[in-house]
Amino acid sequence: MSRLHEALASLAPVDFSEVPLKELNVYMRDVFTQAELILNTVPPPPGGNEFLASSASHSRVNSAASASEITASSARPPPPGPELVDLQKGWGKPLKLSAKENPLGIAVYKMAGHDRHGAWFARRSVHEGLGFEKWKKAMMREFPESLAVQGRPGEGNVRGIGGDRRLERKKVEGVGTMEVYQLSAQFPGPTAPREFVTLLLTSDSCLTEASAPHVDSPKHAKMIPRHYMVVSKPVKHPEAPERTGFVRGQYESVEKIREIPITPSRSASTTNLLKHSGSTSGRQRGSTIGFAESRGPNAKGERLDRHEPSGADPELNPVEWIMITRSDPGGGIPRFMVERGTPGSIVADASKFLNWACAKDDMPDPEDDEELQDAIEQSAPHDTSDAQEQRLEALQTNGHLAGINSSTPYRAKDPTAAYQPPPPSNGGWMSSITKTVESGIAAYAPASVANYAQGYLHSREPSLTRTQGTREEPESDSSDSSSINSFASAEDFQTAEGGTFNGPPSTDSLTPASTRASPTGSLQSQTQFQSTGRPRGSSHHEKELAKIEQKKAALDAKLAKKRSEGDQKTKEISSKEEKEVQRAQERHERELAKAQEKHDKEIRKLEEKKKREAQKLDEKRKKAADKDNMARVQRERDEARQLVEVLKRENGLIKEQLGELQRENTVLVQKLGKTDAGQTALRAVRDELKRGRSTSFGSRTLASKKSLEKDIVGGQS
């Protein structure tokens, strides 16, 4: 487990000055090696079959039109190396998610972190319905496409986080690409937007032999399958300081898609993986499966949405999708709330990405338009929300005027390329109308009117300039989305916001300026033209023009209504935002008052506790002093008792000695008194004793007197 957590430490935040730009290939290879180890430790989804015994369940490449048509494959990736089996046990069992929360059948795991920065989450799944090449291109274009849209934080995002700026980009041959993005996201509710600065390392040639199938089978060569890896590390960049109004967050993640080669032909080695170009053709719009195939294989008149199965096409192989992530949104969001919502959010983000990727009928290679991306990033990298609204209105208007219906297939067009008008020999509804109008004007209109109209009809470079009103928020009406689907090809006539371009003439160019002034004036001019006496039966083009003018008037009225509704909605949103800000401020003041009250309460508790502790200390000191005094008194008492015992024993000894001396003295006196010499000696002794007694008595009296005086003086002191 320590090996896994050491590898996870390679995703930790880094300062951009610490990234060795001169030795970037070594740095990136080391990061990719650690990321490969992390990815290989995630357990595969439960159940399923071995990849050698599996077969593709789809017969058409990129057959899924949305995430709901993506199927969970029963194929399982090759088994990992034996040294990774123990590391896979660290993730435990998959988390339980309901079928409603997890329609794609993704296995989600959770593992506690060892650096006190939150738990790690992982997901692993195998899918069919979206080919590897298209999946890879979608992952490569996720952030660059969000750079082309600017508005609110996270505008244009695919999985919740949108790109605002690309600060660095460097491609290392044979290794991958290093990029630094400044991202943003807006969470639901009255929360501040978040910003992230991430170091993005991508590669499609970073796996080693550790990821090769560890199987011994003659049916399958030991090769490294096609793959694409994305490593995201939080980075501190000098050109991305914290922005006002944003909360700086950070997230660490590593993501990988890998082909499960159940059809090993056409992908026999790793040397030709970069040159592989799989089929990216999906279902054409307007040719639904049910309608096209319901008429049988011999139906005529439609583009049949039928493809013969190509069993050896590697784009039919299942794609394994693995991601490990950990995030910190910053601010005051508790970590347990973030971790509680992470499993559901990463599964929902997977569905969002697949919906976006499947809807891309034509997914260009990101390297094909690098110059265009750089130009967009440097000059006008983002469309505002107003520009989105203008594009929606232009789609509606141009779609109706050009006669485009929902059966017209959408063809993406380079916006920088100049429009080339069709040759005169081409037919079509607009060309027939133009010819009819031209012949009618030449036959019946005066010369001045004919010359004026001919200049519009035969102009090689007509200009179409529309002045759009600005809005704060794009409309989200259901009719708008239907208009976009119905008139998708009208984007062929769009260029940059507020500019002019060369393109097919609109209906405005079919009538003079005085006629285009208003719908009412247009109808009046038609009536005046008919009242000049010209035959009405031959003026079919006038009726067509009148119908076009009526449609144009209806569109103008609808546009005005949309604008008024947009203005009203903008005002409502502004007032709503002000109320939300006021409520947030009031809530903040309430929380601040509660915090102050709680602080004062805690201070009072601390002061009371301090007083109690001081009182306890005083009582403890007093008890100690009393205990010391008691011990001293007891010690003195014991010493006095011992002294008394000693004195008693000495007194007894003295009494015994005195008795013996008296007995001896009596015996001596008796013996000496019997002789004259003895009597003389006794008298001499008695006299001497008398003198000695008087002297000793005086000395003893003087000594006792001095001792008494000393005791009196000592007692007074």
C-alpha cells in the first residue's frame, strides 16, 4: 500500500517554477510511470468475460447517439501483473449506487488518503458504442472547445469545469504534451464561483510492458493496446493569480482510456498506433435508423443508415475508461460533504461527457486546427453569452429565409474560409426563385427598378449584416433548441460577432431598401405594383416575394418578442440576484452574530474555569502547609518522648549507683570508726566534705541562676 500512496503523491500540487522545462521529457515520463501504476491498481468491474473469449456487441462503428445508447461491455481487460494484485485490494469493494444514479454500470471505489487531504475516488468501466479514435479526440478537444466560449464561470464546459485560458503549451516528441489551463466552475446555489489552475499532461504512448496483457495465448500477441492518458496536477503559475470574486480550489486526477483488443487484427504492434485512423463516420442527421431501415435493403431515395458489419474493425473494440481523482473546492465546504457527493458526481460527469462526445458527428483531430486555436486564444478566444443569443437568433432567421428544413444534413464548415457561391448551372429552390424574379422584373418593372434589382440579384459578393441586441442571459426556451436542430446548417452563413461576410444573398437583397423598411410598406408596395394595370396572373414571383415578406415580418415580430422576453428575464434575474446577495449578507451577519455569541460564551467559560483552578490551587497549598505543620509537631513530640525515655533510664542508673555508694560508705564508716586513726580520718573527711559541699552548693547556685536568666532572655526573644 505504501507503494500506491507514494505514486499518488506524484499528483500533489506543484509550483510551475519547479517544473524542469529543459528536461521536460524526463519529468513527464516519471509522472506517467507513476500514473500507470495508479491506474493499474484499480480493480476491474465485477463479473464479465475474459477479453480472449469476448466479442463485439455492435456491428457499426460509433453507433451510439447519446450516453443512453452506450452499452456496458461484458469484456474485461487483460489481467494485471502479479505484483499489482495486492495493491488492488487496497480499494476494497465497489460502492453501492442505484441503477438510476449509475445507468452506465460504472464501478466506483473509495480509498482513504494517508496525507490528511481527503479520500481518493476511482471509477472503472468498459463500454461499447463509441470507437476509441472518436473517444480519444473528444478527450483531446474537451478543454480547447470550452476556451471558445466565455460568459459566466464554467461557461461552455462539458463536465462542469470549463477552460478560461491556456497559459502554457509545449509538445514533447515521443512523450506527450504539457499544458497549463486556468479553469472555472459555478456550483449550484448561492456559492462563489471556483477557479482551478491545473498542469495537464497528456500522452498516447506512455504505457509500458506493465500494462501489456499478461496472458500466454497464441490467439493474442503480447502488445500494448491503444490508449490515451490525462494527468491533472494543481499548479501555481505566475500568470494566474487569484481572481477577485473567485475561490481558488484544486483537484488531482489521472484518467485513461484503453482499447480492449478483442479484434487484434489491424493493430498488431505499437509502432503504428499513432498512424491509425479509425472510422469516425456516425449516423447522418435526417437518416434515422427506424425510418431508413424500415423500408428494407432495396429502398430508394434515402441515404440508408445501414452498415455491413466489419468484424475486424478495431473501432468496434470495447474501450476501458478509468479515472482516479480527489478534489478540494476550497472555501468553507466541509470535506465530508464533498466526499459524500463525489461518487454520484463522477458518474454523472461520465454521462455528460459521453452525451457530448456522441453528439459530435464530425470530430476533427485537435492537431488539424492548432493555428486556429492559437488565433482564437490570442485575439477573441471566447464568445459572450450575448453572442450565443445572437447566434441562436441568426440560426432561426437564416434557416427560414434560406428554406432549410430539418432533413437538411448539417455540414461543419471552417468559419475562416470565404464563402464560394454556387455556379449558375446548379439548380435548387433559391435559384429558381431568383430566375423567376429576374424574368418578372425584366418584363414588367421600369428600367430603374430593374437595374436596381439586377444589382442585388447578380451581386457576386452580397453582404449580410445583422445588428443583434445585447442580452445578459441566453434564452433556454424549448423552441430555441428545436430551432437550432431544425436550422443547424444555417451556421454555414455565420462569422464573427457583429462582422460582415460573403455568403448567399438573403431575402433582404431581393427587395429595394424602401421595401425592406417595414412589413407594412412591403405589402403596400406590392399592392401599388399590381394596380398599375399589369396582368396579375403572370406575377407569381410577386406572390412568392409577398410570402417571403410575411415570413420575414413574422420572424421580426418573434425576434422582438424574444428580445422583450429576454429583457424581462434579465431584469428578473438581476432582481433575483440582488435578493440572493441580500439574503446571503443577512445570513452572513446572523452567522457572524452567532459566532460572536459563541466566542463570548467560550471566553466566560474559560474565565470561570480559571477562577476554579486558582481556588483549587490555593486550597491545595493550604492543605500542604497544614500537613507540614502537623508533621513537624508530630516529629517534635516523638523526639521529646525519646528524650524522656533516655532521662528515665539515666535516672534509674544514677539511683542504683547512689545506693551502692551509700552501702559502701556505711561499711567504710563502720570499719574506720572502730579505730582511733579511723575516727581521725573520718573527722578529716567530714570536714573536707563540708567545705566541698558549701563550695559546690555556691557554684551550683550560681550556675542555676545563670541558666535561669538565659531561659528568660530566650523566651522574651
